[in-house]
Amino acid sequence: MKTWMVALVILAAGCATANRHIGRAALVTSTLTLVCDGMQTMKMAGNGWTGPRGPGYTEMNPIMGERPSTGVVGAYFVGAVVLNGLAWVVTPEKYRAAAPVALTAWQVDTIASNVRSDTGICGF
């Protein structure tokens, strides 16, 4: 019986450590996707919302407006990165990975859409 209890304690400790690493990896990944999206959006704003296919590009995020300036884009994404980190800090450790994983999924779709709009991968 003691062996099983010791094994469960070790297993629980291992899961807690793994959960901590997964949460941190999720935070880093979600932050990187925000930076990538921000660089793509900054490129479009810097080009006056025109691309190789001509004018007519617009931002889909209603918070920034249809054609935000580079200043608005920069401020928005700095705020998004800060809020992402704060949300991670205040979330109980057991659930920390959930929000960054959801954000990453959303951002990957947005980044892919931006690439189709000729922004390049992460603005490059």
C-alpha cells in the first residue's frame, strides 16, 4: 500500500512539473504567434494597406479599425502581449495552458489568412 502511495505522489509531482512546462510552452507559443501577427499587420499598415495585388486590404479586427496606422498596430499588439502574460499569471496553474492554446489556434488561422494576403510569414 505504501508503495502505491509513494508512486502516486511521484506521479502527481511529475504531472505538476509537466503541467508547469506545458503552461510555459503554451505562453511562449501564443506570444510568438501574437508577435508574428503583429509584424504582418505592421507590414500592411506601413504599406498603406496596399499589397502586390493592389489596394483594398483592410484589418479585420474591429478594435483597430479598417486601416490602422503603424502606431495603433504597435500599441494594440504590445497590449495584447501584456494581457496574454497577465492572463497566464492570474490563471490557476492547473488551467494555465488553456487560454494560450486557444489563442495560438486563433492566431495560426489569422496568420495563415495574412499569408494568403501577401504579407509573408511574420511580415518577412
